[in-house]
Amino acid sequence: MTEIPGTTSDTFARPQVRIAIADSRRLIAEALAALIRTMGGFEVVDVFRGVEEPREIVARDPGVVLVGIGVEESCGLRLVRALRQVPRPVEIVLLADVLSPGLVRFVLDHRVNGLLRTDTAAGDLAACLGRVAAGHAVLPADWQAVLEAHGDDPVGSLSDRQLEVLRLVAEGYSYEEIGRRLFISSNTVKFHLRSIYVRLGVRNRVAAARMLSEHGAADVQAAHGSGTQPRADDDPPGDEPIQSG
């Protein structure tokens, strides 16, 4: 996987990214705002207290919403849920003091675009915010180890729909063929695949199919009786999780 470089050199080449900061800890929120204002390529549109202001946050048209998560996670997580209920989608990055298994699962389940630790270097923070604004996913380098240490199985944690998509991908079906079989659009198939790749920590369908096979799913092995190989030439662009730190 690609490591986030410890430099902001690519930050200055792109248009300014509008950043909204939300943290119930006002002092920390203001400190983040002051730091980001020193970084080229970013504009802090406002600082918010959090869960009571999702529509106000979205109304400021941010490119990325940076949500602070302290030891008490509930306030920030409620804000993320509230932002996902607002019709206008936004890119969300969580900046957390502690990387817990529950927080990692929340990020994967609620389509959060990035997760960083508060010990992230300023240059890495800028690079990660820029990558998220460009449509990439940003996760800590050890996020999978956090889940595995607590007995979490990445394949076993997929939803039923994600498993259906992954099984058909492993059989070599195209987006269109999968969509017809599951009565969903090709774009929805691509969305599911991106989510699957992030959750499994892989870059393409071949790697995802290999993880499914190694998981020992008997029904998938039966489906492979034809010997069809998974395709690798039409994966959705920008789907791989980018690791920080």
C-alpha cells in the first residue's frame, strides 16, 4: 500500500481545500484551526462544537470536515451519523486520541473517508486532508492489526450484500453482470467494491478474491468449479486505502 509522504510539497499545487473543524473540546478545535491556517492549500471555513450543528456545517460548503475524537468518542460519532443524514454528502476525517477496534469498525461501516491519530505530524495531516479531498481513503498503517488483535475477521465482518458482491467478483463476473444478478446498478457495485477493498485492506479484486479463498468459504470454493479466474483489468480507480503514519 502507499504510504503518505511526510511532506506537503504536493499540497501547494492544488486549489485551496475548505476545512470545517468540529470538536466539543473548544481549545483543541481552535488549536487545530490555527495549525491548518498555517498550511498552504487550506482554508478553515469555521469551527463548530459538534453534534448539534450538522446542517450548519454542510451549509458552509467544506471540502473536508475534520472531527476531533477524544477519549469519550460518543459526541464525535453522533456528529458523523448526523452528517450522513444530511442530503448533501461531505468528506469526513476523524482525528482520534486512541485507535480502538470499535472506532475502526465505525469508520468502515459509516463511510468515513479518513482516520488519523492526534500524534500525526503536521505535514502528514496536510497530506492526508489533501488526499481525502481528492477522493481517497486514508487509514492508519496499523488499522488492520488493531482489529486482528481483538479477534476481528475482515472477511467475516463484511455485510451480506458485500459478501454477495465479493463472491461474484471472485467468480470473474463484470460490474454489469454482478448488477444484473443482484438487481443493482453498476455504480452501486463499484461502491460496494470500494468499501470491500478498504475493509479488507487490499487494492484490487484479485487480492480481495484471494482473501475470500483463504478465509475458507466453502460456497465460494464450490462456485469456483468452473475454474474461472477473477478479472483484474477494470477495478474502480482510487479505491485503495492510503495509509498514514
